[in-house]
Amino acid sequence: MKMTPKEARWKFIRAVRMIIMQITLNKGTAEVEEEDQVLSFNSHIEGVDGVTMEQLTFDKKYFRAKRETRITQDVKNVLSVEQEDRTHAQLQLALHGLQSISSFAEYPLHIQEKLVRVAFFYNIPAKRVIIREGHNAEIFYFLITGSAAVTCADVDRVTKEPAAKVTQVLRKGECFGERELLHNIKRTHTITAEVPCELIAIEMEDFFDMFMGEGDHGKEMEHLKFLRRGTVITKDSNQSDWLYIVKSGSCQVIKELSEARPGQQRRSSTSLDPNMNEKFAPNGLNVGPKIDNRRRRSSVREQDLNSLRVPSSLDDTRSQDGDKKVVFVQLDMLLPKDVFGLPFLCCDAGIIDARQPSLSLVSRGAEVIMLNKRFFLEHASQYVTRHLKEIVRPYPLQETLQKHLQAHTDWQHYKQQTLSTVVTGTRRKSVSQPP
């Protein structure tokens, strides 16, 4: 078959392209199989359509900077000097150097300053035992570099001989040894350096002086006072000038309501709502969180209605009618990264028009960051203001909460009466029937 010059030319081009594709494929396969082969930074692959593409042929993870948690030699020298010989300038140098350690930086600044006064630096060789199981607890440690294996005594299942079982591996930046100090017990694990390690150690006396002792003039330590469960952080949210950001732990949002008794509220019909059981589930009354983040759930729980323990500062609050008792109900549970006070700030600043009830914030064992509302508004951009208007959901008013509480109380009373009637009728029926 005779071909024209044009047809022969296109046939030759297609053949060349097929050969190039095959060579490229063979080269890629050879590079994968040959581990020691040095790869170029770019591999030029010619596509069928003649377009040249570039792609990396090396693992970029191998070229990432190694961010080691290290401290300078000057900091090590400061921490090797006796406590009474450390100058103020040396303490500041050590403070800035140790703030690169994550577990150290989590402490409040005044605790960090106390730590650099009493901490000592240690260089531990590999395979050296740092803590031995069964010994008295005397020191609290920060691991700066290296890793350490946590082992406990065990029995080999096959030989039935004593053996060591690795339960955890401690990495740089972690701290250990505080549990036995706090509980005044002997060491429950053996910790051994797997590689050469650098440690910062705090002796038991200094540990208790910082974390469990008394503050200035015999007063209680501020962080203990703030972290204690049941502490009232703010009694009246409408009178507070602060936003409260939960850093760790949890907080309750509490509302004072008048005690509800069954039958106090008139109902338009004698029958209860058939959906009442869904509205007032065993977990309580859902009133909705102030910000819809699909995580928090506001509720009035049964134990909150009957015997909720609140601090004495809230117990002293009574309504104008001296005979009328009050109860404290939980509207919200704040977890880490949650914020209390945004609806009140938006209401005061005119961002939202909804009125806000007076609420109390009670710690359940939490660490909270306080941010001034005025400072926040002064530095908030228009985008932040619009975003707040979209995400902030106001709390229900006191009248609404009181009605829900009354309905919840009536429903609980109705269920108890119904259950009692059914049980009593069943017993009478079983007794009246002959055996």
C-alpha cells in the first residue's frame, strides 16, 4: 500500500511518541526499584499531547527542618548554679529559654518564674534509670531532649519469670513524676533513658511550695483558688466587664429560678402534650446553646432541680418574697475553647437586640482566660462584628425558662402519679384474683 508523504510523516511521529513513552515508563520503574539511585529535582515527562509536565521525584519530608526542643548552653549553666547564686538577669534568661518546652509554657507566668528559681539541669546518659519502681518519690521532671521508656514489673507468660513490660514512651517536652508526689506514694513505674536525655528536675519541697503551698501573706494560691470546683467566677453576667474563655476543664452556666411546684401553672387543657416526653427527656430541658457549634447542650437536669449544690455566695441570694424558694438550673456546660459573655457583649454593643437574663458562671475545675469586653470591641474588625451577629445565639429569657421549669415539674409529677396508679392497680388486681 502506497502512502502519501503526509501519512508517512504522521505515522513516524506516532511511532516516536510511543518509543518515548516506553522509555519514560522504563526509567520510572528502574528508579523505583533502584533505592540507591540519586534522583533529580524534577522529572520531565512528555505527554501524548506534547505538553511537558514537571513533578517532584523526591520525598520533601526528608528536607524539613528538624525542630528540636533544645535550650542554649547559657540556660543550662544558669540551671546548674545553686538557687541562691542565680541573679535576676540569669533567671530571665532561663525563663525565656525554657518557654520553648510545651509542658513548661502551659503554666502561668508566675509559676514559670518560680520554676526557674528552683529547677536544676541534668544530663542523663543512655540506659540510665531515672526513676525506679518502689522507691520514694522525691523529684518532678521535665524531659527536654531524648526519650525514656516507662516500664513496670510483669511476669513472662511462657517462662513465668519476672519481666519488664513497657507501658509508655516519654518524648521530649513531656513531664513526669508528679502523680506519686501528689498522692505521697512510692514510684509505680521504672523510667529508663533510651537515648542520652536532658532533664530539668524540681525537688519535692519546691514542688509543694509552688503548687500546693500558700501564697503571699498566707493567702491561698491564686491558681488553686481559680481552679477549685464550685468557685463562682462571675455572679451576675450583666454586671461583668469580661469575656471568659475556657482554656481547660469545664464551667457551668447557672440561672436562678423560682421553685416550681406541680399544678401552679394553669393549663389550657386537661391532657398533656403527647410530645412532652420528647421535649423533656431524662437528660432534661433543652433550651439550646448560645452558639451553635453542635457540641454543647444546654439542659435542666433532674438533679439540678432538686439538690444542685451551689457556692454559698449563690445560696445567700433570695427573691423578694421570703417564703418563695429558689433553685439553680444549669443552662449550659462550657468546655475548652468555649466563650462565656458573647451574647451580653453583643447586646450591650447593639450587635443583637435580644435581651439577656442574668446568669452565673461556676467553675467545675477550670482554667479561664479573661478578656475585657471594651478592649475586644475596640480591636474587633467589621468582619468579626458581622460574624458575631451570625453565630451568637442569645440565652432564653427568665420568663421562658420559668415556664419550661414549671412544665418540666408538672410532667415529672404526672409521670410519678401515673406510674403509682398503674402499680397500685396491678397490685390490687393480683390480690383480688383467686390463686
